Amino acid sequence: MLGEDFPREVLGDSKALSAARRADAYSLIVERALSWSVAWAYPCEIDELNILEASLLAMRRAYLDLERRLSSAGSLPPAAVYVDGNRLPRLGRRCQAVVKGDSLVPAIMAASILAKVARDRAMERYDWLYPEYGYARHKGYPTLAHRELCRSLGPSPIQRMSFNYQAR
């Protein structure tokens, strides 16, 4: 949740921002947003549900944590929730899906930046644990190098088993 005084000029589509600009925006969001939260879906949940449903589950977790943070601060939850894409998580609150929202809606831009930086940082930590998989380089994206590593080494301990690393 961004206040009216949040400096929106630091925001943008997280995929188009450099890693340094994302990191700077992340720090500003964490410091100056009215409230924020990052949540995860785990590889076993992705395997069980599918990637879309697991993404919606992570959104629900992030929203519920945000709502909890607001409540503990004595603040009201947001009147509306904007979600990037064309599918909505079940929140029990008015939601609006915004296709390409990560390049159109400041709150979605901020959420996307938080998620991408958190994911990249997690991949860098996994690289420390499993350096042979190169997570710091490809950040878990299914690049050709990642697929080849998975084919030669087998799935890593953090790999979702439903990931088809055989595909090119």
C-alpha cells in the first residue's frame, strides 16, 4: 500500500528495471510504503496445485499478512486490491485484475519489485547452498543453461518436480 506522498518515479515494470534500480526501489518501498508483504508458494505446493494456483495462493498469503500488519497497527485494510494479470486470488474483498498491471498501476509495480527482489535474493542464497546449479546467474528461470544443469545433475533439492527440465 502506497501513500499519496510515495515517490512513484522510482517505480516501473520490475522486468524492465535494472537490478540496481530494483534494489533501490525495494529499499524505498520497504521504508516508505504504508504497508507491504511478500509471501511464497513452495515447490511442493506448485507440484500439487499447478503454477497458477500456487501463484494465487502466494498472493492470498501476502494479502493476509498485509491485512494482519495493518490490523496490528490499528489501520483499516485497503478498500480495493489490484492484481497483476487476469486471474484473482480468493481474498473475500473487492479485487480487480489488471492485465500488464506491473507497468500500469503503482501499487502493482511496487509489489512486483518486492517479489522480484525477494526471489532474486532467495536464489542467491540457494546458490550458496547449491552452487553447482548456478542459481545466482539464472535466478531459477528455465534458461537453457538451467535445463542442461538439471538434466546432468538431476533436480536440485529446491526444484519443483513438475518442472520439465527435459524440454528445450
